Amino acid sequence: MPVALAVAVSPRLAGLLSPAGWRAVSSGRPLAALPGAAGTAEALRAEGLAVAEVPDVATAGDLAGDVVLLVPAGEPVPGAEVVAGAPEPPGARLLDVVAVMDRLRSPGGCPWDAEQTHASLRGYLLEEAHEAYDAIVDDDPVGMREELGDVLLQVVFHARVAAEAGAGRRFDVDDVAGDLVDKLVRRHPHVFGNAGPRDVAQVEAGWEEIKKAEKQRRSPTEGVSRSQPAASWGAALVRRAGRVGLPTPAPAELSAASPEELGERLLAVVAAAESRGWDVEDALREAVRRYAGELDAEAADRARG
């Protein structure tokens, strides 16, 4: 006879069932499961329920009685009432990312993926981040979706490499996610704590105080990436110095009327430097490096005084 009831379950979250799903599988009717629902079937067997394995819906319909069939979410079951047995929470497909990476790095997986290290992958992390940045600048949602996926791949890849490291260097993707959650909660006391409502300026000031307590940084330049482009590095140092009351470089006269005009003038400076054989990036990087040293010295003087 046709299947009486289909319970749609998650192929990723084995054993997860809604109240309606549990009522269906515990009703005393015969249970069967399609291959895509094997994880939940195994979890139910561990609880003492008998669950037959069937290759397809037609075979399940040949079983005796009013069969309750476990099916992967989205699988059509003609003529049967369908119960949402396990509505997946947002982010459930991240489990698939972790599972695929595990397969690639495990014996029998991809030989190229298996031999990668943090050092061999680090260039890809920068490359993918730049490509995601470009997609955002271009306001290209299709490109953003793809490139952010590539950035996510790098995060999961590095976490999987670290999971295989020796004692003292080992961590996994759950450690990465857990640290991130803890940080987000800790740095938003106005949302998750009792700090009360704040405006943007108060939020930014609070972040600096929280980060200062967390990091116990000895230098105002500590934690600012030196590998980013020199202009970004310099801007980050100027912002940080301004927030903590340290000196910032005297601003040049800026007569440009718009960011577009400023960009044209900066491009003209690049062209002029190129004509003299000067590298603008190196020149700016050296100036930022000197400024970073001045900030560290000033902060040290204040600490001693």
C-alpha cells in the first residue's frame, strides 16, 4: 500500500526531530528510511526502534502496514502526508563544508589538498579576500556569493590543517567558531549584557576598552596587520592613534572636492613617481613604518612618565 506518512529529516543533523516528527516515529507504525535519511534511522535504532532500509519510495510502499517513511528534506513522496521532522537552522550547510573538507584531507581524498600547510595556503587567503573585496566594490551579488565562499573555504581549510597538528598547535573549526562567538558576545555588552543602549561612538569606544583588556597589548601598533597595503596600514594606525590620544601626522592640505577627485590626484602622484623610477607602495610603507615606530616610542614614554 502507499506510504501513509513521510517524515522529512535532515541528512546533516542525524537524530534531530521536531515534536511532530517524534510523534510520527513513535506512533507504533512500521518505520522505513530512504538512503538519504540513514543517519536519523541509525539514531532511532540506537533508541530501540526498528527501521527498515529501503532504496526508494516504491519499495517502501510494498511493506506491510501504514508505513512511516523517513525521507531527506525535499524528497517528494506522492500521495503521502509529509511532516517536517527536522527543520534545519540557518547555517546547517556549513556542516557540509566541514564534511567535504574532511573528505578531501582524509586518506583516499585529494592528494593536493592532503599536502597543503598553513604556509602553502597563506597566499590563497589574501588572494581570495582581495577577490571578495573586488566583488563588493563592483556591487556584484553573484560574485560576492562565490568569492565569500572561497574565503570560507580558506577558513575551513586552515582549521582542518590545524586539527592534524601536534599538541600545543592543534585546534579545529569548532574552536575557531567558539572563539568567534565568545568574542562577539564579549564585545557587545550593549546587546548581550547589561551595558544599556549606546550610540555608534560609544560602541567604538567600548570596543577599544574591551580589546585593550583582552589583548593586554604593550604597544599601540600591536595587532595592526603590517602585510596589508601601505595606505590601509597607515589609515589603521592613524585611526587607532586618534582613539587613544596619540599624535597623528599633520594632515596635508586637501583641496580635492570629492573622493573621485582625490583618486585622480593620487593616481597622478603614482604616475609622477613611476616616471622617476620610484615605488609608491615602498615609499609609503617606509613612511608608515617610521610612524609606527614613533607611536610605540610615544606610548612607551607615556607609560614611564
